Amino acid sequence: MVRRVHLASPIFFLLACALWASSQSVGPAATSPPLEHRLTAIQPTGISLGQSLVPLYGPWKFQVGDSPADPATGKPLWAEPAFDDSRWESVDLTPADEASRGVVSGWGNRGHQGYSGYAWYRIRVAVHSAAGTDLALAGPANFDDAYQVFLNGRFLGEFGQFNGKQPKFFYSEPAAFSLTQTEHAGSQQNAVSDTEEVIAFRFWMAPATLLNIPDPGGFHTPPLLGTAEAVGAAYELGWVHLAKENAVWALTAVVYSALAAIAFALFFFNRGDRVYLWMAASFFAQAMGGAETAFSSWTQAITATTEQWICFVLVVPAIRFLWFMLLRDWFRVERPRWLPWAVGALALAMAAGYAGQFALLYPLVPASFISTFYVLEQCAQLAYGLLMLWLTIRYVLGHGVESWLLVLALLSDWVSWLARGLTFLHVPRVFYPFGIFLSFAQITGFLMAMAMCGLLVRRWILSAHAQRVLAQELKQAHEVQQVLIPEAIPAIPGYAIQSVYQPAGQVGGDFFQILPAKDGGVLVCIGDVSGKGMPAAMTVSLLVGTLRTLAHYSESPAEILAAMNQRMLGRSRGGFTTCLVLVAAPDGTVTVANAGHIPPYLNGKELTIESGIPLGIAAGAEYPEAIFHQKENDRIALMTDGVVEARAASGELFGFERTAAIAHLSAEKVAQTAREFGQDDDITVLTLVRLATGETAPAPQIVASLSPSVA
């Protein structure tokens, strides 16, 4: 019966077994243990086994290719004990010296360089043990890439999945197989059993492994033969070692996940800064890479091929692209505009190179193209590195603390890539501090994380300071605007006046003034300054001050606009200001001049008047006046473009037709309709109704809100 050995022995017992086993001697000169626990090989150099493990160094018989199936049973002939393997090659798995750390070369360095696919190993051993003694076989700790194991032609188990056209393989894990025969059951404990066993391993190696390691193929460490207790102890200790070996990857996933969560939270509170978004996405990709590496190493839920798809085809190119976009937005590199496309193309080239060199596209792409894809990936990496070097020299250096932290992160990434690219120089890339596996890539990755954390904290501090400064400026602009927007409309005999002001932001660019005329009647000014915030508020204050001063000397709309235009010259900062001045006399005569503003509406109909250019654009601009008559109960409506340019969720504009259809309504109703449609800009509406003779004027009404609209 085939079974995996899983023993729940205490750790101290496992350690004791391992230490006791290491004290046993193996070889012809060793003192033989008692007969009832002795196992020897048929080979001239026999093997002696006590309560310990014996490495099956060999010699093994080796043959490349795959076994034909027995026509009668369908089982592989090369696993059968009667098969004649005398013409096969002999392979010894004994390590050359202590410097090899117990690892031997695969079949690539044994005369089969460049070969990938199936190969078989066979060994014959004689077992002398007490009847009823459970024996087990520990699978090799280091091998390429998947294997099946047979005992006397009987299938014991496998590491990998051989049920498809191409076997699926995983990262190596401890494996143990029971060698106990069912006929041993019921035997006397003190009886001696002599059996000859034939152990056969069927290996499969992926084509991509030829590029990944210098000496690929089959066994790199021998399997271990011994009692079930000793094999079980080694099995448990193997899992402890595997857990320590990949603990840093799990820690990487936890650390980068926390950093990604922090960066996403910062982006949520400051969505205008895409640096936090790129940083969060980069941290998340690195966290995913660490998590899937640890998970694929500790379980057989993710094949090595799937892990390579995730890590190399998806995560690594994505990190490259995200890292570049982060730097681009950090230093506001707008040109050349093709840079993101170029980096995206390089990332895709890297992904294609990795997919090809790991034979992930096989059999669609033949394995013979692996070296071509390797060159493609290395060229893409080199081009990316040169592009990042150019970006660093041109934009990053010279930015104080930020530049040093970013250069540290970039250097760590470059050195990591260089170490991977110089594998053939045997540069150390793996370290074992306190018995924990630590790779060069992990070290540089944590250095990069530390640098990015420093940058993240510093950027947040600077951003918080900028937010406080902006909030103070908005507060000051808000206070300025509160002074500029009339708190009350003066009572004008013969007119009912209503105004509504609703900014789209904290501080808007709309303004209006309602002043009594000298000989009765009213002077009205309405305008719109491009921009928002303190600059718009200061421009509005300049215009309102100019208007109030001019109103003492002239009530001609054309003269007022011409003077305001002169004051605005050189102060527009690339923007513009539209403005309309209207003077309504007590007899109903209305004089109006327009500087690029929306024309007035009379009883819902737009008045056709000649318009001049906006203020502050050209010196000496002229603004022709238009005169019309306002009858009793006629309504004049003045408004800014926030009404016409109201935008629905679908993107549709409110437009001039809808504006004309509601222009006969009250100012409050017009503003409410535009807000409900979808406010996109400041909304200001003024209405003047000429009262009938003898009619009492109602109290002037102003509806002003200095807070953004929530409609």
C-alpha cells in the first residue's frame, strides 16, 4: 500500500533522531549494526543501516528517454525488476567535496548537455531487516523537475502531476514513500527478512530549466532509505527548513500589503495626487508576488509554471511599469508624451521574454526558441534600465532628500537585476542568516520599501502642509468674497429686484453689484472671472472697487466697461473676464453694454445686442451701447454661464434653448432648475421687474450661498 509518512513526533525527539543518525557511519569500514536492522546493497560496496537514514549514492543505472509500456499490463517496462539495465550508464551521486553542500551535478554535466524531457534512474538493493519493520524512502531534496518512484515495478507515488500531455511540476517539498510490503503483516518481530528491491525513478525536466540552473537534470541530492521513524523525522525537519526558507516571502507579503493599504488610504483622501495610486499599486503587486511565492513553496496548489506566469509574466513587468509611472507623476514629467507608451511596450516585451524563456508558451512556441526569448527579456531590461537612468539624471537628481531616497531605491533595483544577469559569474545571491533563507532580491526589495516608506511619509507631510496653506488661502478668499457679495440689495423705487449666487467651489469667480442711479433707477453689473480661489477673489475685488469708484463719475455702461478694461490690462494672468453693465432709468429706458457676457433676457427672450471683447485682453477696446424700453411688469434676467453650461450626469449641457425657456421665471427658480440639472460652474442670476405705477415695491431679495452647491 502506497502512503505518505506523516509522523506527529515532538520536535525534540526528531532532533534527537537526526543527531543520533548523524553519528552512525556508512560504508564498508563501518561497524555493522545488529542483523535484524541491517540493509545492504547488492553492489560490491554494500550499505549498512541501523535506526537511521542511508543516502542512496549508487551507483545508479541511468538512461535518457521514456520507458515503453508493457503490452499486457500497461506498466513501464523500465520499472520492472527483471528488466536488463546492464547497458545503461552508471551514475554515482556521491558529493565531490564539502564545498558542494551535498549537491551533485545533474545529467547536463554528465554527457547530456541541452537535454530536457524524460529520463530514468534504477538501483538494486538488498534489504535485511526484522519482519514487520516498516521501511520508507525519502524523496530527493534537490532535483529537476518532477518524478515518479517505483518499487519492484509497483508505483509508489510521485512529486508532480503526470496525468497530462506535459507533466506539471512544483517547487520541491519534502516527500516520503512507504516501502512496507503487505505480506510483512503478521510476521514475527524477531524473524529476519531478506529481500532484493529494485527502486526506479522516472524524471521529467522542463526545457526552461536548462537556462535557470548551470547543471540541470534529475538528481542533485540522493534519496534516503531507512526506517519509517527516521524517514518521518527527516520529513518533519524538512518542512521546518522549508518554512524557514520561505518565511521572508510571507513577511514580504505582509509588509507590502500594509504599505499598499496605507498608500490606497492616502489616495482616497487625496485623489488628485496619482503618486499615491501608483505607489499603492506597486506595493500591492510586490505583496502579491511575495504571497504567491510563499504559497507555491508551501503547498502544491500552485504549479511552478503557474507561479512563473504570475510572478514573471504579470507581477515583475507590472512593477516595472508602475515604478516608472510613479516617478513620472512624482516629478511631473509631461514630455515626451510617448514615454508611458514606451515603458508599457518594454513591460510587454519583458512579459513575452519571460513567458518564452520559461517555456510557458510550449508547445505553441518550440523549446528551441528559449534562448531567443531570454535575449529579448534581457534587452528589454537593459532598455528599461537606461530609460530609468536618463529619467534619474534629468529629473530626479537635484531634488534634495527625495532624490537621494529615490536613487537608493533605483540603485537597489539595478543591482538586483545585475546580479540576476551575472549568474554565470557566480556572484553570491543567497544568504542564510540564523538559518533563514534570504536572497539578494529580497534584500534590495526591502531597501526599496524602506526608501519608498521614507518618501511616502515625507510626501504626506508636505501634502498636509500644502493642504493647510490652501485651506488658509481659501478661507481668506472666502472672507474677501463675503465682503464683495452684497449682503442686501438697496431699495430702488419702481423695481422689484432678486438675486441668487451659488458658487460651484469654495470660492467662485462670479460677481455682481446693484447700485442706485443718481437720478433714480438702478445700475447693475454682472460678470465672471476665469479661475477660482484667491486669484479670482482678488480680481473680483479689483473690478468691484473700480466699478464703485466709476459709478460716482459716470453712469454710461460703455465708459464703465472701457475703464474696467484698462484696469484689467496685464492682470488677467492668461485668463479673461466677461462683464455686462446695465442702467435702468425710472421711465423704463434701459442702456446696456456687454464685454463678452451672456446677453440679457427680456420676458424670456434673448436681446440681440452687440458685444465687445472680454476685459483685459486688448487696450482701447470699445463697448457699444444698446438701448431698449422696459414696460411695466416686464422682467429682465441677467445670468452667468453657470446656467447655460450646467451639465447632466450623461454629459449633456443645459444649453441656451433651455435657458431661454426658463428666463421668464424668478431668479431663485432659474438657479434651482440649473442646479438640479447638474451644476458644473458658479451660478449667478439677477432679475429686475419694473413695477406698475403706484405699485409698492417689495423688499429687495438676495439669495446668496458662499458654500459649494450640493444639488
